[in-house]
Amino acid sequence: MKRHSDTKKGALTGPSQRQLRAGELIRHALVEILREEELADEALTGVSVTVSEVRMSPDLKHAICFVEPLGAGLTGEDTTEVIKGLNRVSKFLRGRLGRSIDMKFTPDLKFIHDESFGTAAYMDKLFLDPRVQQDTRRLSDVVDDEDEA
């Protein structure tokens, strides 16, 4: 049975199936905890939080949780405060998490703002630009002409 020698030295590999499964388990449990619990931190009062992804360390003892705070009128500064608030209550969340999942170790939690939502909004804005739409129409016309030939 071959182990790690299957990959080239220094080659980057993605997370294992075990890490992905554990990350999804943690994500689902965190969503339920955040939905049900009243957190004592001021920055988290009246704010909904979307947990978009949880990345686990190879030993499953550390979890990086990518979150997006939701709420009317949240500014970048407010978002930063929400993330700081989540990191302040991470030990409480870890305790609740330990009761709701069946893992040997309950991982330490670190919360980070998920920038992919902002990137998606920026991409949408780009695709709505008339110059970009003109280019995509030209490209689709070329593809259609090749298909007809």
C-alpha cells in the first residue's frame, strides 16, 4: 500500500475527503447553533450570519470558518466588528459544537470574512457593462458561425 509517495514532492494537493466531510459537518452544526442561540456579544445582536465554508486542518483540530454577515445597512466596519465578535465567542460556540457533533476532537474555530460574495457582485457588475456585453455577443456570433460551417 502506497502512502504519500504517490504525490510529487512539493506538489500542492487539495483537502482530503475526510477534511471535506468534517468541514461540512461542522458547517451544518454551526448554522444550527447560530440560528438557535442568542450570543452575548454586542456586535452580534440582530445580525444574521451565513457560514459559507469551513476548512479543516489535516489533523481536524482547527477549523477556519468563512462567514458573511447579513443585515440591512451593514458597512465594512460593521462586518469587521461582527467577525471580531464571532471570534470572541468562538470558545462558547466550540462548546456547543462539541455537544452536537460526533467527532473525537472538537476543533478550534477561527472566523474569517468570506470575500467571494463581494467578488461575485463585482463580476455581475462587469457582465452588465455594455462594452463587455458587446464583446460577449461578438464571441457568441463567432462560435455560432463556426457551428454552422
